[in-house]
Amino acid sequence: MAHQLQKSSFAGVKGPVLTIVMDGVGMAPAGAGNAVALANTPTLDRLAKDYPLRKLKAHGTAVGLPSDDDMGNSEVGHNALGSGQVFAQGAKLVSLSIASGKMFASETWKALIANVLKGGTLHFLGLFSDGNVHSHIDHLKAMIVKAKEEGVKRVRVHILLDGRDVGETSALEYVEPFEVFLDGLHSEDFDVLIASGGGRMQITMDRYEANWAMVEKGWQTHVLGQGRQFCCAKKAIETYREELHVIDQDLPAFVIAKDGKPVGTVEDGDSVIFYNFRGDRAIEISKAFDGGEDFVKFDRVRVPKVLYAGMLEYDGDAHIPSRYLVNPPEITNTMGQYLAESGIPQAAISETQKYGHVTYFWNGNRSGKFDEERETYVEIPSDVVPFEQRPWMKCAEITDKLIEMIRSGKYRAIRCNFPNGDMVGHTGSLEATRIAMEALDLQLARILPVIDEVRGVALITADHGNADEMYEVDKKTGQPKCGKDGKYKAKTSHTLNPVPFIVYDNFYSDAYTVKESGKNGGFGLANVAATAVTLLGYEAPDMWEESIIELK
């Protein structure tokens, strides 16, 4: 099918249409934990006062997740922003596949099970919570139960502790009931144990190749069984908490051992399932298992001959991993493809932490460009330091290059992502996140005059909330929760709050009106693509969600 945009009655803006994604910046009432409201942000304050501002839904069904109790995330958010559509996403896909039995009828599942029925161990590795952003513990339980039904004799579980998409010190709320669940399955013919673990920001779950040392540490822990030994996961968690006073995501690696011997190393003839459904933090460990002799990112020491599968195909173009249990959503008719095939030059820029979001996820989980000549992608290398230590991250460097791109006149559509609000928000540090917001505001103050200079328009939005709610909130009172020490409990996860959508335009607003609400009530992230295309002077494709602006 041809992806050609049709010209509209509006000639389009002279300068570029710039879409700015303030990652993790939601809209919430001002309060003790709202770093967005607490920060000194004169530019954002002026924008909210003087320019059209709408709230966009950025979680739940608006971005393809199962229910409106599900937090949005950067991946599904950028899928919606870039495609102009809402597609059923990872958690929902997996849940449907399990419920229907489709997963267990797949060739991949059959191969994994057949492999270990010869005498091997079935290993499950992934994020251990019900956060439903990267994984869900119910998916893990369903697979273990099915494995027992199908005659598997030995199962080992390698748990990556969360504290980010769920409460920051909630690990035992998952470990203790899970141990009871495993005890209920254990029998003479079914040997199932937790074998290793560690915090998600310490081992295994690196992304965008920012810190391969995390993946190496995970390999040593899960595969080789190297590391500090404990009798059980509960003991490991309690010991590390007492010694280090860190939250779950930062707990060091641990190995479960009996009589000094690890209970669950990965050996020849085993099968391994990485049960995360979200791709960004699953790709590197998948490369380590699937990479063969060509893998050079770290010394794996010993590479067992196993069958490895991911919950999903995490990179559809590079086919990582080579085996997966559930087919990913087929995201088609994206804005990037329409712009490319209509001959409209476009550019994308961020730093490493969110570069994949304005490229791969924006383009519908697709690696590479649609048009090498008309597309430019710029990655500013991220610092490899804790984000709370440099909360400004690379926002100034992104802005330097962005201003250069705007002034070049080469591009009609530009998209950029400033990661500060999300990456620093995840640390749980209110003070650092406030500084992150102030650093971001300074960059907006630099960018907007340049947009005016070239007679462009900026669409300023976000992909989900985070910095807007830095403390756990009591649902009954709406006030921050306090811990046993009387201090507010830090919140490190995303929020369910809407995100802002601001139309910054000093030249063309006589040609259109900004709608108060959409056909179905409010607007969501998927409405942004049609809005950008309308400002470029084209009609949005029929399958997209409606534009937030309407031509007069």
C-alpha cells in the first residue's frame, strides 16, 4: 500500500513542526511530591498561561494496555505518538495468548519443553513483579504450572527485583507468596526453586547498550552461579537491606545455594525463557544467550548449549531473539513511514537513554530508516553515572544539536526526547527530579525563540507521568504515604496522570482552532501524529486518531 499524504487546504507552516517529548512529565495537583510543580519553570508556566494547553491520556486503554489501572510507559507511549493509532500492547497480547492457550500451542513452547524432557532444566528469568510494564508475575506462574502439566521435572526461577514499577521496597510482597506457590507445586516429580536474583538496575536489565557490565553481572549470576550465596531469596533481600539501605532496584546480585553449591546454574541441554514482554531491557541479555561465537560484549566464560526464547520478539528487524513465545503487535501506517514516502524530510534526536524511543518505538518497533536520504537520526551519548548525580543529563547537548537542526532548514518535521523527568524520576529523589525539570525548562527557553526565528511550530508533550508524583499517594486521602520512620515514601514508578499538550505557535493560529475535546471525549497520545501532519499542510490518514486542531 502506498503511504502518500494528501495536501490539505492549509499551506502548512514555513518552519519545521517540532514535537518535543518531555519524558515522564505528567500533570498532577501541586503537592509535596510533585517535582514538576515544585520546580522553578518559568518557560513551562508561560506556555501553560499563554498558549493552548490540553491534557492527553497516556496510560491504560489509550495506549493499548489491558485496563486503565495500567501505567503507561515510554515504549507504548512512543508507539502511540509515532503511529497515530492505538495497538494492543505486550501485556495484553501475552495475557490473551496464555488465556487462549495459543502460547502453549506455539512451536517455540513445544521445542523448549521437548528439549528439557530429555533431562534438562527449564529456567525462567525476568522482572519479578506485577508492575505490568516489563512483565507480570501471573505470566510466570501460568508457565510454571503448564510446564509441570507437560511433564517437566526441574524448573529454576531467576528473579530481577523491581522497586520501580511497583513499591520501592515491595520485593518480599512478591517473594513470600511466590515461595508458597512453589511449595504447592513441589513434588517428588517436580523440583522447582528460585535460583538467583538481584535488583533490576544492578544486573541483567541494561538497555541501549548503556552499561554492558550490568548484563555481564547477570550472566555470572544466573548462568554461572557466581556471587554471594544465600539459603533463600528472602534472606538475601533482608541481608542486603540491612547492610546497604538501598531500594529493591539497587539490591546486589545473589545466588541461592545448598551446601555451598548453586541450586540453579544454566547447563547444556537446558531451556531458558526470558519472560519480560517489553523489549528495551530484554535485548542485551537475549544477545548474550543468542549471540553464538560472534558475541564480544563481555567474556561469558562458559556458554551452555541451550534453547533460549523471549516472551516476545524484542527487535523485529534484527530478529532478537531468534525464538519467542508471542507474536508482537504489527504496528503499521506510522507517521515516519508516511512522511518518508511523501518526500518530507524528518529528523529525530535524543540521548542514548531515549534514542530508541524516538526512532525504533516511534516507527512502530522498526529498526532503521524508511528513507536514508530524507531522515536524520542523532544520538547524544548518555553519561554512565547514577542519574540523580547529574539530573540535567544531556539536555543541553541535545538542545545544541537541535537548534542547529532547526536552523539548517533541512527538515520539515523534527522530534526530540528529553529523558530527564523520567530517568531522574525513577531514582526516587525529589530534589534531583526538581533540578531535572529546571534544566529542561532552561532548554525550552533556548529552543522556542529559534522556532520563532524560522516561523515554525512546536508541539510540547510527554509520553507518561513520573516526575509529577515522587511520593506514594494514599488513594483515600490523596496525600503522600508515610513510612514507619515518619518520612514520605518515595515513588519510583510511572503515574496514571495525564500529560500536557501545548501548541506553541506565534504565526498560524488564525488558520485553525484547538479542539476542546475529541469525538470520544478526551484526547490521547495517538492524537498527536494527526495534529503534526495537519500543521505540515497535509490530511491525516483515515486510520489515525483525529487531529487536536481543526482547520477553519
